[in-house]
Amino acid sequence: MITATVAIGKHHEVSAQCPSCRLHELVPVHLRRGDDDIWVQTDKIGIFRRRAETTTGGLEVQIDACPVCFGAWFDDGELDTLAGDLESVERVLAPDSQPSTRLCVHGHGPMRERELPGVIQTPLDHCETCGGLWLDGHERRKLATATTSEGQGTKKERWLKRGAIWAAQVLTNLPVEVDNPARGTPWTVFLLLVLMLGLFVGQSVGAIDTYHYGLVPGRLKHEGDFDTLFTYMFLHGSWAHLLGNAYFFYTFGDNIEHLFGRIRFALFFVLAGLVAGAAHVALTKKTAMPVVGASGCIAGVLAAYLWSFPRAKLFQVIFWIQLKIPVWVYLFVWVGFHLLMGFFGVGASAEGVAWFAHLGGFLVGVAVTPVLLAVRRREVARRVKVPAAA
């Protein structure tokens, strides 16, 4: 028996900037529905993801999605095919519409906002010329769950994935991104991690004097060894210190490197570290204690992540319960805790951490990221056929 594969929609080649965040050009996402009626993204295979070869036929759909905000473009008829239980979505759009600030990705000009009563609160963007629909990331997860990584696979497979993440979090208490994969290999992140690992090995065998290259506020003020503002950020005090920083740097840094570009990301990393060190020197009362570590740099990366992915969510285990927390909530608590510990903290836990350095690096991310994102948007607009603004 031969099972035929049917392609839905007359898909046109798209070279367009994301109409929503404008931080990326739209990329094709190929989906196929298998014999078990489960949709699979055929051009991406990873851990916990069923392989496309296990689906022998059925329907095929290609949508165009933004890998930054996860919004997606659906040509006429595609959303109905992928909406699952929500049948005939496109036919029940409210007849009344309002002008939209977003442009059709096929170059047909401004779209119209149309409501989907009783299904979702926010209006969808609809092109009256080609019939296409634009869904923001949260709308896509609501109306076309099968097009996202979270929505693919059986309930058993999804629970196995969540269970594995929960077990790892119980052991480490570290946050985990819900679903925000970066496109491409983060070579700058890897290079910096290798550099920090190599230097720590040098520290461990005595080839590098941690005190000499570390940041000592009192010594810097009296002797002027400003070079330590640069060297301290690449050294670490222990394996736990190094591995903890490496985890956060890789988790959040890969996405930011992709947006900023490798050279700008490296310069951003160093700038955050320099300002973090300067903030520590200016505000700390622990003037004789040497400070080492990339935590200030990584705090800048966290702020950049918050600017770039405000709707992103993290898994966090609290009292053995796995919660899905918006990244802005997580970082709001993080900043508040650092302010309290920096100004009012006492005891060994407060003495051993450069709280002001973390806050200084975070402020760099808050201040610099909007500028770099604006540059990114202009670059994306120049390399596509249909920019997101007239």
C-alpha cells in the first residue's frame, strides 16, 4: 500500500522581515502529519523529538516563522489545516476589521486586524489581498500548537521530556528555557567558555596567580592596576563557580550572540565586565578581597535576553513543583535580591559574592541592548525583499 503525501496551499517563496519583532527574517518551517495524526517538523531533529522518517505520509504544510519571537505566517488555508480542534479558524474571523501597522510578508501592504471571538483575546493580522494570516508567538501557541516544539509529539513524550527536566532541576535548582533554541552555532560563547576553562586550569596548577590578576578594589585605587578590570572576568574561584557561570552563559548567551553578531557580542561581554568591575570598586566595602568571575558579564547577557525575549519563559522548581515563570519575573526577583544583598546583606553568603558587579553588568545590558537591537532591525530590513516597515 502506498500512502500519498498531500501538500496544502500554494506556498510562495518568502523573503520578509518579521512583522512583529523585526529582529529576524522569516524562515521556512516544514511540517508533516503522520499516520498517528501527529504533526512533526521534518527539518529539525533533536533529543525527545520523533524522527520524520517515522511518518510515512499524510499532509505537508510549510509555514514561515520568526525564530526570535516565534510569530508565524500562514498562507490561505494553512491555519485551518494546523489548528487541530479549532476547525475553520479562518472562516470565523470577525467581518469587521481595523487597520494594522504590520505589512503582508508578500508585499501587499498593510494588513487588517480581525478578531476571533470566543477563541483568543488579541486580534489576528489578515491580508485581504492574499488571504494570509500573521500570528504572534503566543497566538501561534494557542491556535496552531502543532507548529511549535512544545506541541509536537504525544502526551507521553511531552511528559517524559518535562520529567527529565524536572529531575535535573531538583538536583541543580537551575532554570531551564522552555523553548527558545538559537539558530546556528554560538562560536563566540564556545570560545569564551574554552578560554575561561583553560585559564581556570592554569589557576589550579599554579601557573596563573589569581590574586595578582584578580580585581582588588583597594589595590586598584592605590596602585592603579586597571588591567585587572579586564583580567578578573576570565578567572574563577572554583569548579562550581566556573560551571555555574558556564551554564547561565550558554543558556542565555547563544540567543543573544545570534542577535548581536559574534564581534558585537564579544565586545558587549567585555564592556559589561568592565562596568561590572568598576561598579564593584566604587560601591563595595570589601576593598581587600579579590574578585574574579564572569558573573558581571553574564548579568549583562541576562538583561539583553530580557530586552530581546520579553515573552520567554523558564522552568523553575520551587518546593519540588515545576513552574513555568516568565523571564521578566525571574529577573525582577534576581535584581531585587541583588539589591538587598548588596546594601543590607550580612554573613558569609553576602561577603563571598560581588553583588554590585552583577548589578553593574545588568545595567549595561539594559542600556546597550536597545541600541544593538535597533542596528539589528536595520540590517535585517536591508537583506530581505519585504521589510517590516515602509
